[in-house]
Amino acid sequence: MTDQHDPRDLPESVRRIVDEIENEIGDNGHAPDASAPPGPGANGGIEAAVRQILVEIGEDPGREGLLGTPGRMHRLYHELTAGYHVDPERLINRAIFEVGYSEMVVVKDIPFYSLCEHHLLPFFGSAHVAYVPDGRVIGLSKIPRIVEMYARRLQVQERMTQHIADFLMDRLEPKGVGVVLEATHLCAAMRGVRKPGTVMTTAAVLGLFRRNDKTRAEFFAHIGRPAPGA
Ligand SMILES: [Zn+2]
């Protein structure tokens, strides 16, 4: 899915989000190019499809309040899926350091907003990410960006949880990784399938976090949640 477009082809608003995820604040990666073409999907396809949805649900796409809606949704969907265009190499660029530190590193309560791929409705909540280094650590600010890269795609919560864990395991090669996501899904809450406010929790544990009960228990204690099966 990634890198299917020349990065120069991204709409400016999407380019800006990708830049924010890839680069530290104040780090001049590559400045958005205002003269760049509007980007993928700029052929009016999304606009036409949204107008058709409006017609199908009995609305009038020509009424004043809806005139700008197809264009707004076009921009919105490109922004909410900007994670497809993030280059992981740029994201972690120069931010992995050799360190003797070998205790668990925990970053918790990382807010995220994503779109469920079954309904294109938001699911949102908090991510908690931990790893035990094996001679290398990653800059702390990078972990929320990794979450953001995966959140800004069409997702299912279980896969997003696993992908964050796999990414850290592959790139950092730590002794282990633990990831917990807690999220409310509007597709469920709004349709009354679950009670509003019901939070779905998913977890992915790799390496030491999978093998070692004490490591896993330490992680869940850090984030103040009961360990699965405990
Ligand atoms: Zn859904």
C-alpha cells in the first residue's frame, strides 16, 4: 500500500501531515511544495462518489449546506489516511541510539484516532507501548509517531496493535515489545451494538513480553491495567 505515489504528488495538506510524522518539530525534512499537483484521487472521483451517496440516502447534494461536502470529504479522507505515505526510514531517521540501558521503556496514554476499515467510521483511544532494549533505544518522540503512522490508515484495531509491535521489533531489535490499544468504535457505539463508551482492548506481546510472565506483568502494572489472563 505504501509508496504507491510519488511523494511530490501528495496534496499539500497531506504532505504536511506526513512531514509532521516523519520529522521532528523544527527539523527541516522536505518542505511542502505549494505548487505540487493536488495529488492522488484529484480527478473528482471521491466528490462524485460522495454526491452519489447523498442522492442514495435521499439527500439533495445541491442544497447549500451540502455543496462543499464532497470536496471536504475528499480532503478529509486523504488527510486521515496520510499514514500510507509515511516513509518509515524517514520516521526513525537518526533516532536509534546505542545505550547500555536495559530496563523496560514505557510510553503510555498516547492518544490516537483511526478509521475502521469496515465502516470508515472513527475508532479512537489510547495506545501504550513498551519495550526492553537490547543495547539500542529509540528517541521517545518517535513512538507516538509510529502510532500515528498506523492510525492514519484504514484499520482494524487488532491489526494496528500487531503492526506497531512488529515495527518496533523489526527496527529496534529489542528483547521484547508490548503494545496495548484501548479504543471506542463509533461504528459500534452509534449503532447501539455496544453500550456507548464501551472500550475495546487489544494487546500484542513479542519476545520477552510473550515468554516471561514477570515482564508482561511489569508492563501491565506500569499502565495500570490487569494482565490478560491474570
Ligand atoms: Zn467498524
